Amino acid sequence: MLKLVFLGRLEDAAGAAEREIEAAETYDDVLAGLEPELAATLRDVRIRLALDGVLVGDPASLSLRDGQELAFLPPVSGG
Amino acid sequence: MITDVRLLCEPFDPAAELAAFSAGQTTAGGIVSFLGQVRSGGGVQALELRHYEPLTLPGMQKLAEKATRRWPLDALLIIHRSGLMHPGDPIVLVAAASRHRRDSFAAAEFAMDHLKSESWFWKRERAGGEWRWIEPREVDFEALQRWG
């Protein structure tokens, strides 16, 4: 299993703040398993990724393992 | 050098925090503080800030380190709320103490500019009974540029 976390407005796009999916090896595998509309939203280049709490530089380089947490971080709006 | 960086999910009392922060700063010639609060108007009934546990507080701590490396501070305080707030509620308190006032002014503003546009928070507002996510503002990014 892989835990997906959707921050900010992505929570509305995904319909929930978190979702568990079957294990996937690559980022493309993750997106391919999601609803096409959500996958398209997540492909926005402004969205950063964090794997197990560490920011990911290049999503294409991801090699995912069972039990990990992948977070989708849209542009921030704090303060 | 004292740094106190906190991410709170409950309301806080900015006056009490500032008094506690200032109490020990006997060698500082100046203490500058900034309080950000939920503004009323525009029909805003509530504001909610979300954070991401693994990134948000560590990011705030790194920001504090950056500020303390850049200016000779005696102490730095950063308190940021997460969760549900209402108009008038404090959101963020930054305070800097230094021997000379300019370092405190600069460090407090540096911290605020980075909290606004770089820290891992997402904000939504409720108006007319509807929640709406707030997009980042260009002016907040522009504010960052002058720090190089």
C-alpha cells in the first residue's frame, strides 16, 4: 500500500485529505491509477512532492516502496 | 542566542508570549514584534490554516536559523497557528531582540516575508457559508526578492 496525502485545494480535487492505493513503483504508475481529472490536476508543475516527509526534486526519479507516504503540495498560502 | 519556534493548533495570547519573550532580554536595546491576525470584512466568517507535519515545523526552524545567521540577534520568537480561526484571532507572532534596533526590524520582516510565501501552510476562508482555498499572491513573492 501507498499513502497519498493531498494538501490545500488538492484535498477538494481528490475528495479527501488522504487516500491509500495499491503499491506502485513509479510516479507515473501512481498517476495512472487515479481518476484522469485528478491525475491531470496533480501534473501541474507548481505542485511539489514529498516522499516520507522529504521533498522530491524530480518526480520521474521516484522509486516507491510499500508503506511509504507520498504528499502532494500545491503552492503555499500562509501567514 | 535563544530561538523559540512553535507551531500551535490552539489559540495563543500574543501579549503574554511577548512579555515572556522580552522578560529575559536585558542586553537587547531593541525588541521588534509583528502580530498577524485574521482580518474581518469581505464577509469572512472563518479562516483555516492547514500544515503538513513532516515539513511545516522543520521549515520554520530552518527559517529561524537563517535569520539568526544573517543578523546578530539575542533572541528570536516565531509562533504560527494552524487550524480553525475567526476574525480577530492571532495567526502569527514574530519577535526579534538585538543590541541595535535595525537588526531586529530586518530579522522580523525577513521572517514574516518567508513565512508568507515559503512556509508549508495552506489557507482557506469561509464566506457566505462556503469554504474557498486562497491562492498565493504575487506581492508575497515579490516581497521575498529583496532578501536575495
